[in-house]
Amino acid sequence: MSRLLKYRAETEKFFKDYLPDEMFIKLHSTDRILFRKFRENRKIIESKEKEILILQDQIKKHTKQVKKLKTQIGNSQKDSSLKGKMIAAEKKLLVFSNVYRFNLSIGLRYSNIKIRNEINAKFYLRITAYNKEFKNLYIGGYSKVKALLKEIHNNSFENYNEKQLKSELILLYSVYIRNFIWNNSREVFFESKHSVETLKKWAKDLGNDIYRW
């Protein structure tokens, strides 16, 4: 096929989207606009259809790759699979990891239940171990919590809301608990008192290393 014919209609045997110049010139202006739109959109559609074919081919290849990776990961019930090996190793580590497994939640209590605002709010932490043993710790009001975080991190927390403060406290206490148990034991942790001053001193002593835990 010559370059001229290829240009006019690459895939059309009878050149349905092509009109000779003589015919095109005689068309009404409105028809010319419609004809241009027809040809322009036809070419865009052909281009998009080619893109679709390429993407469909890529999807097939990726689908095969996903299936292959899933097969490699395998089922947790099959000891020879990657997931089975991971679960088996995890079970053997439970004796060690359970000692450091805790659920931390922070709630607010109000000195005046009729007036629920920052002035009356007090933060309390509940620490629950894997065996349901728990311990409640009093932290303090908004101003005390913000002052504690500022002293440890050397940053202002004045604009932090309740949700943000809870998140910071949970992170701080989680590393404190892990480090305390490492240096002592889980039993000692639940038997001991853990004041805000104790937490503050611990954080200052460790400095930037607190979040290694």
C-alpha cells in the first residue's frame, strides 16, 4: 500500500472515512464540520483500541505473575509453603513475643460529668496483656499531657486535639513498657507503679533511643 493510501485509510479497503478533495469542497459547511469530527474521532478511537489491546496483553501477563507469586506464598496449612514456614516459626516464638504483646487504650474521664471539656478531662491508660491481665495508669489532664510531650520531644503540642494526643501517648507508653519488661520482667511491670515522672525520667535518660523499642 502506498504512503498516500496508508495515510488516507490504513485499514479500510474501500476508504469509508475518506472523501476526495473535489467532493469535500462541495459539502455544506455544517457537513464539513461533521465530517472532520467523524474522521478525528475515528482516529482517536482506533488509537484507544490499540491501547486497550496493549493493556489487555499486560493484564494477562500480570495475572499470570500474580498467580505465580500466590503459589509461591502458598497456604498457611501447608508446611512447605512460605506462609506455612512463617506460621511455624511464629508459633515457636510465641513464648517470647507474648511477653511483649499488649493492647493499649486511652480513655478520658471527667471530674464533672455535666461539663465535658478540656479543663475537666483526665487521660487514663489501660494496658492489657495477651492473657487479659491489665493495669490502669493515670496520666493527667490536657495541660499535663501536652507539657509531658513537650518536655520529652522539645516540640509544642498545644494545637494537638484529643485523637492526636492519644496517639502520641500510646506510642510513648508502648516503647516504655517494652523497654521496662526487657530490663525487668512482665511480672515486675504489673506489680510496679509507673508515674508520669518515672516515664519522663526514662525518656530523658534514653533520649533518641526510646523509639528503638
